[in-house]
Amino acid sequence: MSTHNRVIDAAKYRFSEKDRLCLDTNVWLCLFPFSTQKDRKISDYTSTVRKIVQSKATIVTDILILSEYMNRYANFAWRAYENDPKTKEHFDSYKRFRKSGHFAPIAERVSHNASRIVAFCRQHIHLPIAEKEVDLVHILEDCGKAKCDFGDAVIADKCRIFNCKLVTDDYDFGQVSYGIDVITHNSKMLRDFSSSVEV
């Protein structure tokens, strides 16, 4: 498998009802963030998802994306807790924090957000191994070359199998070759990998 991913500017892409779009973890973190602080990235992806919804495109998700969202959200919460000057009880690891009573409201909030993500999606691209298999050889090669992490490579290959475009801010998806369309606001990715194909 050697077809490069096609990197497309999200600001210029015209979404349509025919599109099947997989939103990466970093996009869900813009829609359902831990912090209430707004930044340009949150604004960009919120606007893009609004366009996606208006276009009636199909939004899909995967269990790996949901898992990463929940873990990253909870880690943000732990770091915020540890950095709060009012914090009296400190934990030397995220796992210890998770076992404390301080984690209960965070667990409730992140589970609620994950439920909202599932409700937001019209399809889940869970992959029964007996039905279709991801290309583990190619995935492990990319991981071995430090082009991306294992979870990202699996997501890219699932997008290939299920013919989904990936909406992401993750630069790594510009470096790997799964023959998928990658829609992004990441200026560095667009500069280094942007496709000249009109969309």
C-alpha cells in the first residue's frame, strides 16, 4: 500500500450528503473540550462540524477514537487538578488520581460527553476481524518508522476500508500512506502535504 493520503484544506472543502466523515479525537476535543477557554482551533473545527451537519454528510466514529477521547479528557482533568494552587491532596500518577474520590465527577462528565459523541454519529466503523481485516503489516511498518502511533494507523486503515474521509488536526496523518482524504485546518500539514486537487 503506497498511495499517499490527500491532505485537503477544511476551510475550502465543500461537504456534501455523499461524504462519510470520521472525526478524529482532536476534533471531538474541540467540540466537547475539558476547558471552557476558546482558541482558534476550537473555533475552526466547531465551524467545520457545523458545515458538515448542514451538508447532511454521514459522521462516523470508532471505539478507538472514543477510548482516546475519554483517556485524554481525563488526563487533562488530572493535570488541571494537580496544577490548581488550591489543591491539597496530590497524586503522583494518573492511575492513583482515578482511584480517588476526586475523579468521580470527572468520570461522570467524560462518560456523558462520550454518550453525546455516540449520539452525534450516524454510524460506527467497528471492524469485525472475520469480515474485513486491517493491514497489520503496513500499520506496524508505519509505527516502526515512527510515522504515527498504532491507534492512528488503525484509524487511517479503517477509513480506507470503509471509504471515509478523516477530519483531523493531527500532522502525522499527512506522513502516512493509506490513500485516504484528510481534511484539516492544520496549517503546517497543509503547507507540507496539501493536495493541489480541486475539491
